[in-house]
Amino acid sequence: MVKKIVCTIGSIALSLILFGCAESDYLALIQKGEFTKAEKVIRQELARNDSLSTCEVRALKFELDRMDRIRLDFDAGADDVVKYIRQYIPEVSPADLARWESEKKLEYMLIDGQKMYFGAAARNLFRLDPTAKAIKQKADSAKTTVASEGGLNLDEHCQTVIDAVAKTKKATVLPLKMKITQSVAVNPNVVPDGKTIRCWIPFPREIADRQVNAKIIKTDPPVYVLANTDQTLQRTIYFEKPAVKDSVTEFSVEYTYEIYGKYAPVTAEQVTAIPSDAGLEKYLKEEPPHIVFNDKIRTLSKEIVGDETNPYRIAQKLFGWMDANITWASAREYSTFYNIPDYVIDRHHGDCGMMTLTFITLCRLNGIPARWQSGWEFKPPDDSMHDWGEIYFAPFGWVPMDVTYGLRKTEDETLKWFYLNGMDSYRLIFNDSISDNFYPAKIYPRSETIDSQRGEVEWEGGNLYFDQWDWGFEWEMMSAR
């Protein structure tokens, strides 16, 4: 039976410590893909054990939800995968699929004995396999007849940030004013007519000299609860509306904010030991279930760091290793993982948040304070949800870092390492922590248990997952200085 279950307050950052069930270890069944058997064991445990606490019941029920979420992510059959691959490799064979699978470049899972592929597995193959990537790039370039114009030259912008910091002697420079409209639309009839739908939409944090002057223009509905920056590290604006039969239920907020680029001219020679009174202890600790100093991460750390003792040079080694060895690829929902850095190290790929969690774990293990930051990134005319972080170097303090953007391809050492201690101006910051509670508190486990970028929805009957509602995000650059 379950001996101990620990759950955090509010969100579903759940850490399960399992010592086996009466019939079998359901966690082992889940790991083997025997979902139907695992579900039976969990339901039996819930039915027969009336001594379970509310937290324990919620944790067990979340394991049922997790399996449903995995099924949604692994929704492609072999025919779907082959059809996509044949666009670029017409003669793809079963042997090719088997090779890519063994090399962990084509992600699949056996679920109740049936091989199911991650929905983005075929697209990811052309990111993870060098030969396949080259084939696709050649084919796509042949189809492209019109070059895109007017896009952001990121390296040029980063250099401008560096130069402005040197000139002004200020750490934050080049502010942008942005207007954002973000919305949530709940599908018809997923909530009974007249029942209240509760909705949280992410909202900009107020961060002195970095992100300021967030001002609401309008909302739908007009009544809302806006969390203060000091109430939670994952800031939201909260709404309620009754469901109407056969109708979409919509929530939205429009606002403006100002964001600055930031850069610190850190050098190894200037970095000193962390003061004992700096209040950084929490950013050096494990944060289960994902930031954990297990044997896998310790072994990797020793291989990368060696005998280096200077904090900045250690960070450079870790950052450089991530840049050279971890490839960006689309990822399934974070709530379906038990430990994300383990997955990244094992497969040598992950998306921005997965790479950031891995880098944060390595930094903390080496005595370097590191923490999460996330929201959206803008590369006009493009945009996307994005995760990055901050790292602490004494005496410079907290500086931003983005391991996904990695080393810039340049001989200029300052620009090359920009994203280890700098950040561009084209960001929107919602979160300064992972898995933090919302205000007002969410009753049921979240759809996104780590981050907060799209929104969250629930009603008295439970959480509404991403397949039950849509999100919208529009932006306009109001000024650029």
C-alpha cells in the first residue's frame, strides 16, 4: 500500500514516495505502460482505504489524470509517423524506424501493449537526427522562394544591450512598451449550464528596473481579482463566469507593460564567494520532483566540471555543455514527467523549460544559486511561450540567463556568452518560480503543474485540461527605444 505521499500546497507539484501496493507497484506498471492494470490498482486503493488523507487521495487521482494526459500526447500511430517522414525520406523502412527509436530520436511508448508515438515525434526526428535534418533543410530551402524580411536581428540587439550598459552604467536598458491581449475560450458543454467556471490568465509581474508599469486596459468579464506581485511568484488575473448551454465561455484581458533588456559584465576574475547572509539558501536546494541531486545528475556534473572551483567558469562549463549536447525539440506536457532533467540527460534533447530545469539543477548542485523565470519571447514578427532563468554571481547579484538561446555564433567572447549573464528586451515575464500557488488558490490540480503561460480553468467538478479549452495571445509593440 502507499506508505507516504507528499504534496505541495495548492498546485500539483506532487512528489510520491512509494513502497509498493498490495497487489503490485502501480508506479512500476505506469512506467511499463500497463495503464489499464495501474488504473485498476489505483481505483482499488481509493475504494478500500478509507484512511487516506485528502492529499493522498488527490495524488492518487492525479496519477489517473497523468495517464490520460500521456495518452493525449502519444496519439500518433506508425502510419501517421511514416506518412510525415515520407515527405522527406520516401524510402523510409521499418529498419529506419527501429534504428531511430533505439537512438531515442523517434519517441514512442508502449501503452497497454500498443506502440504509440508522441504527436511531435516525426517532426522532432528532423531536429534530432543530423542526416534527416539535412535532408529536410535542403528540401524546405528548395521550396522557399521569398526570403522573410523585417525580422529581429537578435545578435545585433544583444550587442546594443551590451553597448548601452557600458555607456549608461545601468544594468537595465532599451525599454520596450508592449500591448498584450490574452484570452481563454472554454468549449461548449464541458461544464453544466449555470455552473461557475473559474479562470486564471497569466499577468506580468512587477520587477523593479526590469518589467514595470503593467496597466489593464479592459477585461471580460469586467470583475476580476489581480494577484499582487508579492502574493505569488506566478502572477495571474482571476475571473469567474457561469457556463451557458451550447455556448463557448470566454475570458480575456488586455494590458500594456514595459520591459527592459539587462546585462551584467561578469568575468571570472571578479566573481567572489557568496556572502553567508545573502538569503540564497532556497536557490541552492533541491526542489522535488524535478530539481533533484540524484546519481545521474551528480555523475554528469563531475564529468563536466572536473576540478574547476570558480563559480563563473563552472557556469560556463555547464552552459557550454548544454549548448553542445542538448538539442531543442518539441516536448510533451510537463505534468506527464516524473523527473524532467533525467529525461533530458537520457535523451539529450528537450524544450526550453526542460533545458532550463536541467541547467538550474546542475548550477545548484555546484553551489551556484539559480532560479526559474518564464513567460513569452518575441522575435518580431514571431512569438512563443518561453522559459529561461536567473543565476547569482557575487558581487553582481542576480543576472538573467537563457540556456536555450545558448552560445552566440561569434568570435566576440562578450557577445558569445551574452545569454549566461544577459537578456534581450523582447520578453514578457509571468513567473519567477516553478509550481507556485495561484492567488486566489486553485482547488484542483493544474493542467500545467510547473509553468503558467496559457492559463488554467476549473469548475466545482474538477480541473479542465487543455483539450477542453483554447487560448489566444496577441501582441503589439507600442514603442521601441
